[in-house]
Amino acid sequence: MSLSLTVQRALDEAAHPFLPSDADLTRWAEAAFAAAGGEGDAHLTVRLVETPEITRLNRDYRHKDRPTNVLSFPFAPPPGLPAEATAGELGDIVVCAPVVEQEAAEQGKPLAAHWAHMLVHGTLHLLGYDHVSPAEAAQMEPLELRALAGLGIGDPYAVADATADAT
């Protein structure tokens, strides 16, 4: 198993008290990939953004005109492109640093642990998991917990979480 990441930092890094390193982002995504039984070589892109960009994306793609913490965009190959040209491409994860920071503070969570949860959550979405229905959540959440536990991070759902909108 080999998971590679391309990281884009489209934000003012000096304005944020903690931004994960590329190595951290990779380690967290790899934990989700392994927990879900991912096989073979895969690639995903992680984009760290400010509030205006995530708000625009959330409005345009989910029809929710507000910021959110994480969005996942599974890769869809363009018509006519040979499958081998994009083999292993999972898609994109977009994480909003200000929202993650605010949620961690409001929920009393360590900031690094909340970042890890966002990467694990987003990666699982790219692997086809969802949480819209209770049945889907019953499949996805144990994988999140397994991946996070392997990273030494406790259950993120044990904290009252009325503000999160992880998608």
C-alpha cells in the first residue's frame, strides 16, 4: 500500500497557530486508507484554505451557503480518458483552517487531533464512505475511530459536537 498526497496551502500560514506538516497530513490520510483496507497505490490532493473559499465550494457543490470544516471531492475521470491514466486517483480534500481551529476551541479538543479527524474523515469519503443515513454512519464511524486510535487519538464523537459539519 502506498498513498501519496499533493498538498496545496491556499491560506495565510502566519495567521494560523497550528498548521499540520505535509508529513502529518500524509500520516493521517494513510491511517484512514489502512483502516478502510485500502490496497495498491493511491493519490489524493489536500488543499488548506480560508473561510471564503470553503464557503464558495460548500455553496456551489452542496448548496449550503456557509463555511464548513472539510469537503471531499471524489475523482471522476473525464470521458474518454483511459482508466490506466488515472489509476489510483482518489480525489481532493479541502480543509478550512479557521473552521477547524474554531471547532477545536469550542469543543475543547486538541487542535492537532481535530485536524487528524478532518483528514481521516475526508479520506474515508474519498474511499466511498458516507454518514448521511444511520446505516452509512454505522459503517464509517468505526473506521474513523480505528484510524484515529491507531494514531493515539481518542473518540472525537465523545465530545458534544453541535457545530461540526464534517463532509
